[in-house]
Amino acid sequence: MAAEPITATLLTADDLLAMPDDGYRYEIVRGELVRLPMSGFDSSDVAGGILSALRTFVYPRKLGRVGGADGAYIFARDPQTVRIPDVSFVRTDRLPPREERRRFLELAPDLAVEVVSPSDSANEVHEKVLEYLRAGVQLVWVVHPIQRTVTVYTEGPIARVLGDGDTLDGGDLLPGFTLAVTEIFE
């Protein structure tokens, strides 16, 4: 099932924060509330493993903060777009003061990771990647558990597809970070 708009009126991040928790995740795309499809355990496990590997690398080096699938970012204001990557990273020098981090961050993360679930459409994932890059995300990893691949997007026009036997790295954003693609899917 693809994510679908469920409102006719334009909403804001404040509206999203005020919503009661009904067990679903929502984003706002150009002012429209979009309920995200539920992901399976495998997709959640893969995202958790990537989050753990990033935290283990980032935190001791004080490089920034790593967020999970409930950390939202405001990408645009008029109309608003609020996106929630499955995993994200923001460099220390770009983080707002702690009191401002209690709400959605009004910036694009430096790294956004999307773990593709069986219910995600290729078109929606592609649209999200383009939106991330337009918003200023430096590095996007799209993880495909079924194909056991990771597609790496940067500012340039060429994406790299990594599979078993390859190593995912942090590029210029996180020099020294490496993770064997095989380990992501174990």
C-alpha cells in the first residue's frame, strides 16, 4: 500500500505535533498529511542495525547526532513539508540548541537513510530521494532488504548500487565510517 494524502486542508508541523498518537507515522508533503505504510520487522531491524552502527561511530567522535524513524525534519514552510527518514544524521556544527531539538528540526539532515519496505512504491522512494537532495541532504542511502542492496546518492548525477561483497562508507561526510553491506542484512 502506497502512502496517500488523507487531508484536504493544508497542515503544518504544529498540526502534526498536536495530533493524538494513533500508532501510525505521518509526514506532511506540501501541506498534505500522509500516513506512512507500516514497515515489517525485517525493515525495522535493518534500520536499527544501521542506526546502531552510525551511533557507535559518531558519538565517541562527537561528530553529531543520529536519529531514528520518529525524528522529523521540516524541509519547506509554504506549504510545509515534514519528512521522517528511517535513520538520519546531523553534524554537530549544524545542530540547533538542545531546547530547539524537542520539536521537529527545521533543517535537512546531512545523511538520510530510507529502508524500503515491501509496501513502498519505487516512485515514492525516488520522489523522497530527490526531495532530500533538493533540501540539502549531502548523502542518501536507500536500503533494499529484499535485493540486499544499498543505493548511495550524493549531489552528483550518478548513484552507486552496492551489494554483498561491497562496503558502504560515509564518504566526505563521515570519513572513516565503513559497514559491510552483508552485515546490514545479517
